[in-house]
Amino acid sequence: MEKEFDVGEYVDLMAFLVDLQLSDEYRDGVVANFERIKAIAQLVNSFELPDDVEAAPIFEP
């Protein structure tokens, strides 16, 4: 059984790894933003591309 991704734990671990003193006052907001990022990433990753599509080496708008 795979453990579900815990955004709060991720934020705490990443703050520790980069030696960021994340105060309690800001932590909830950071976790909320990472929850939004997670939801957007799940939407993007769920979109299947045809096998013949290749990623562009350089983005040009």
C-alpha cells in the first residue's frame, strides 16, 4: 500500500533541507499554495499525449 502524498510534511522537509526558517505564521499559506500546485500538476499530468508528439527543445511563444 502506497502512502498518500502529505503536502504539509513535504513543505516541512523541504524547508529543513534548504535551511529555511518557515514561521508558523506563513506555513499554512505555503501548504495551501502547494496543495494548489499539486492539483494543477495532477490535471496536467493526466492529459495524455499521442505517441508521435515530441517535446520542443526550446519554447518560443
